[in-house]
Amino acid sequence: MLAMFGFIAAVILIYLGMQGYVAFWILRNFPGLPLSPQSARTSALLLALSFPLSMHCLRHFRGAWTATFAYLSFIWLGLVFIWLTCAAGGDLVLLLARLWRGADCLRPWVRIAVLAATATGGLWSFYNAACQPRLRELEIVVPGLPKEFDGFTIVQLSDLHLGVTVPLSKFSRIVARVSALKPDLVVLTGDILDAGLRVESDFARIGSGLKARYGVLTILGNHEFYHGTDDAIQAFQSMGAHLLRNEVLVLPCGLQVAGVDDMRTAHLSEADVAAVLARLDKAKPSLFLSHQPLYFEAAVRAGVGLMLSGHTHEGQIWPFGLIVRLVYPHFYGLYRQGASLLHVTSGTGQWGPPMRLFTRAEIVRFTLRQG
């Protein structure tokens, strides 16, 4: 709990520091702006408050204006992060230039470069997020996999965050692509719904189009808790998905699938997760669905063949991933420990800013192979 409070405090300080740095950079580089120090500080504070205020409005008010307010605040948040990175890079160049006494002549060019890089990065990241997610194909060699499972396909969707910046129309296209792959199993590993989604019945109608030989399995991510667990559960049930809440399901083919609620939001300890995984038969193939890539060691001890997670978004906007890596050592991609594998996806949508810089949204299809 102390670590969580420390993480939250660090996030708040970083967030406020981002806003302050960008505001200070603007004042330093454009001293002719008709802004007094007091008005500049007030403007920076109001812009900084727009994001948390919009999140509060999304969760407590149903008006259409809340989505517009949130969308604009999300764009500002993403732009500030890109601007901060470019500005810090520019300031570093000027700092090094001072050693050769060339900072003064470089300053106008660096200022232009920072603005150009911010605009280019913002536009590209906006376009990149708007594109359909790529299809990532992975062949997974599972030691001891029975012959009848060789070639078994699983499609993973995660972190769609349907709502303000990821519309249901995009989800509809994703459903069509996934169903065309004719997978044996589809798994949704959390954060499919978000606070901006207003019509769960439309989500359920579209989601019912997901087709797989052994159906669709889902778990709750932290944003399903923010959205409202009752509404999320009803939506998943209406679309025909099987929701796993700290339980194990054995499919007709014999594959064991364990699924848990978001560990941190549901306050699940490693012992709690281990108790769920203890119900697995180590002699049979197993799959473990967990929104956050935590407690992989418990999965290894339980003999889990493949653990699937999301949550990290691969950082979403570079270089935010450098910070995310400090919290989640299993950050993105495939990890092996002993006979167990963990895959962490970058997500099929994005959260907050409708932007992805140097990362891609993805649909992941796994093909299981005998070891």
C-alpha cells in the first residue's frame, strides 16, 4: 500500500512538473507574449487541472459536453508530453552549446526545431493511433503440449478503452478482422470499456459478432472497475463472453483457463493469485489471463503454460515507457521463465490522449506448438 501511495505521489509530481516545464519554456522563448507571470501561472494551473477535472466529469455526469471536454483535455495532455520531450532535448542542446559559447546563435534555431518537432510528433502520433491496429502473429512453443493442441490459435485483445477516444465504429472493424481469422479462442484481457462509453448495449451488440471455436473469455481490468463493475459485467454477459473472476474454466477441448480481476484494483495479493492457480492441473495445458503483468513467478510455480496480460500500452507515447518499465519489469513482448511464458501486449486501442508515438496498437494471434 505504501508503494502504491508513493507511485501516485510520483505521478502527480511528474504531471505537475510537465505542465510547469512547458509553461516555463514558452515564457523563456517568447518573452514578448502579452502574459504577466501571474496570468501565465494561472493559465498553466487551469490547463493542468483540465485533465483530472474531465475524468471526474466523465464518471459522474452523462452530458455530451463531458466527452468533448475530456477529448480536448486528453489532446492537451498528449501534446504536453511530446512538447516536454522536445523542449528538454532542445534545452540539453543549448546547455552543451554553452561550453563552446554558441548558445546565443543557436537559440532561435533550437526554438523553431522544438516547435516543429512537437507539431510533427503530435500529428504523427494522432494519425498512428487512428489507424487500425496491426496483426501480430506469434508461434508459441509450449513444452509438453499435447499433440491435439498443436496449431491451436488464440487471439488476444486488450486495452481498447472504448469511449471518448476509441469509438465503437473502430471496435466493429476489429471484431470483423478477428472473426475472419477463425481463431479457436478469443480472450479479452481487460480495460475494454472505459468511463466515456455511454451505451453498453451497442457495445454488446457489436461484441456479439466475435466468433471463435471455443468462444470468448474476458476478465476485468482496472478501467472496468472505474466504468462500473455491474455495467461492465452486464455488457460482457450480453455480448456472450464468459467472464472469469478469480476462477478456472476447463474448455471442452481440455484447455484450462484461469482468470483474475485486476490485481491492484481488486487488492489481490500474490497469495490470492496463487490460490486461484492452485486449482490448475499441472499435467494439462493451461492459460492464465491477468490484466496487469504481475506475479508471473506465481504462474511459473503453478506450471502455467502461457500467461497473457496488457495494461502497460508499451508506454503509448515515447519516452513514457521508460517510466512504466520501472513499475512493470515485464513491460512488453514475450518473456520465458522455466517452462512458462508471459506475453504483454501493447493493447488494441489507447487510453487518454488519442495518440501513439513510436508504439503501435495490436491484435495478437498466438499459434501453440508442441515443444
